[in-house]
Amino acid sequence: MPDIQINDKKINQLEVKLFVTSMLLQELLDETDGNTRFKHKLKFHIRGMQCELDKVLSVILNDNELSLFITNAISALEESIDDKLE
């Protein structure tokens, strides 16, 4: 997969997709009611995956432009899912 250019940073598309998907999963779990063992275990594994992704990401995600890009990508993914469910 080709890289994505954001300002002076190049990011691998696959890394972005994995990171965005894990962030959306984390947000959705935060929105669910209750505190079941399943929810706790899933959150634990997602956090672990995010930590490992942080280690392999080709860029550091502390740039405002990059942060906005990630936020917009998460929103687009969630909207895409919502559209398919309607």
C-alpha cells in the first residue's frame, strides 16, 4: 500500500487503518453500558494492540494536523458503518 502524505510526514496506509480501527473500537467500548468481563478483556487487548502499534508506527502522532486527520478518519469509518446499518 502506498504512503499517505500529511504535511512533512509520510505514513503507511496500513498503519493508519489499523490505528484508526483500534481507536474506534476503544471509543465504542467506552460507550457501551455495564462492566462485563468480556468488555474488560476486550478493552485490555485493544489497549495492548494500540501500544504495540505505537511502537511500529512510522511517525509520532503528536502533530495537530496528523491528529485531525486521524480524528476525521475515525469519524468517516464510524459514519460508513452507521450508513450500512440503516
